[in-house]
Amino acid sequence: MTEYRTGLGWDNHRLAAGRVLILAGIVIPHETGFEAHSDGDILLHAVTDALLGAVALGDIGMHFPDTDPQWRGASSDRFVRHALSLVRERGFELSNIDTTVILQRPKLKDYREQIRLNLASLVGLPSDRVNVKFKTAEKVGPVGQELSAEAQAIVTILRHTDR
Ligand code: C5P
Ligand code: MG
């Protein structure tokens, strides 16, 4: 029998001048970037929460408290790697990841392949099992006013059981 599970993740960060705008480890040239304790990579934070969710292990703040100085400026691929190791320890493999980034500006479509390939390589999936979607917020609300950005992720994991 194959046991399937899904996990959902969401994150947002404020945008501020003089910070880096980074998505799945890819730096996007822009006049603002994420205000955060870590590097603020909302896409990797959403993926981390989705992985933790699929194995019912709470959320990113439980595993990497933002009050802990060891995570200051941390590269967020560490969070994903750790969550993935918890998934694999339980005998699961990752099937696919789908994501959405909601950012008013800049246009991200020219970075789609870089972001997708980086995310795929980080989690050890072929790129045809990783998807990255982009949306504006139609200039409405904090995301639309370019005060913040959001990311959503959903993952499916599976393991083979005897039953
Ligand atoms: O939000 P909206 O539906 O207007 O976005 C239209 C398209 O623009 C999206 O499907 C996406 O391909 C692209 N987009 C982008 N970068 C953004 C927001 C949207 O490339 N920051
Ligand atoms: Mg639209």
C-alpha cells in the first residue's frame, strides 16, 4: 500500500529598502527586499512549513525560533534541508511541490526557471515535479501596496507500507 500525505505552508515578510529580495535562494534585483531575522526567503519558509505539515511536526518557529541568535541571517535552505530530513526519517519521499509567490513588483517571470531549478535541486526532485507560480495582488492591500510579499506551498509525500 502507498500512504500519501499533503502539507500546506504559507509565509509573508515586510519589504524594506536596503534588504535582499531572495526567492528559493535566487537574489532578485530590486530596490526593496525582505525584513526578517533570517534571509527572509518566504518561498523556502513556506516550503519548510509544508514539509513539516505533511508529517504533522508543527511549524518553522518551533524548529527554528526567531529569538535564537543561531538563526540570525540564516540561509533558509537550512530550514528546508532539516524539514526534509524529518520527512525522510519517517520513511517518506517527496512526490512534488507546488508554490505561489504573491508579489506586486518586480515581475518574476524571467526568474521562474532559476527559482524552480534551485528549489528542485534543494529538495532533490526533478524539475517537472516542482512548480512556481507568481501573482500580483492587483495593487490592493499590503502586498499590492508593495509593503510585503507572500508565498504559499503545498507538498505531497508518500511511503510504501506492508499493509
Ligand atoms: O497577478 P496577475 O494575475 O496580474 O499576474 C499575471 C501574470 O504575471 C502571472 O501569471 C505571472 O506569470 C506574472 N507575474 C510575474 N511577477 C509578479 C506577478 C505576476 O511574473 N510579481
Ligand atoms: Mg490576475
